[in-house]
Amino acid sequence: MSALAAVLLLLSYFPYFTYAVPAIAGLVGLIVLIEINTKWSIITYVVTAVLALLFAEPEAMLMYVLFLGYYPILKSVIEKINNKTVQYVVKFAVFNAAVILVYTVLAKIFGIYMGDVGVLGKYGIAFLFALANITFYLYDIVLVRVANVYLMRLHKQVSKILKK
């Protein structure tokens, strides 16, 4: 599963796949979480993260390593909290900290800076940050739906294969 996720991360070298590919690669850990357990899902994430560090495009690699790779696992833990408001506060706090860390590392280590963004000028970063939060909210919903579709359509077949 780690090899599959790593191959998906290689697609990040294609234009416009920088954010979609790590998000999809993170779904691999979700499948391992459903089929086996949290421990193996974490192992899958760590192995994939090491492969991403070696081979993936820097921005996609950082998005995977610092957030999208482990988020499906973390989501399952956070959602054990009984209060929905607290759940979302924790989720958004982790997401925003990860985004800030990703772009700080990109600037300091890779020399990639987010300056004024197009016609929005100095407000462009704030606008993109707001869009990122909206996208994260949608991604959080999509994870639940993907897990449900997986459970309804593929879980029985995959379980039979794994038990052989």
C-alpha cells in the first residue's frame, strides 16, 4: 500500500496535481485503517512519507508528510471526541498549523516563497488561506463519503482477498 501511495505521489510532478495527489495518496492509509488497524495505517504512512521525502515533488511531499498523509488516521481519533465543535476546532487547528509549517519549510529550505498573489496583491495570501480552509472542510466530508463507499462496495471483496 505504501508503494501505491508513493507511485501516486510521483504524479505530483504533473502540473496542477500538487495538492490533489497527496490527498488521494492519504486515502491509501484510510483503506489500511479500515481493513487492518491504526498501527498498520501509521506504519503505511511512515513508509510512504520516507518514500515521498526521497522521490516526490517538494510541495506535494510536504503536504503529504506534514498533513494529508496522517490526517485520515488523526480524523478517526479526533472523531471519538463527543463534542462536534471541539472536533472541528482541533481539526482546523491541526490543518492551519500544518499549512503554515509547509509554507515555512518551503520558504526556508527550498527557497519557494509565496509573495503577492496576482491581482489580489497583499491580500492574496489571506484569500488563498481562506480557500484552503474551505477546501479542507470539503476534504473532511469527502473522507467520510469515500470511507462509506469503500465499506459498501469494496470492503467484502478486499477482506476476502486479505484473509486468503
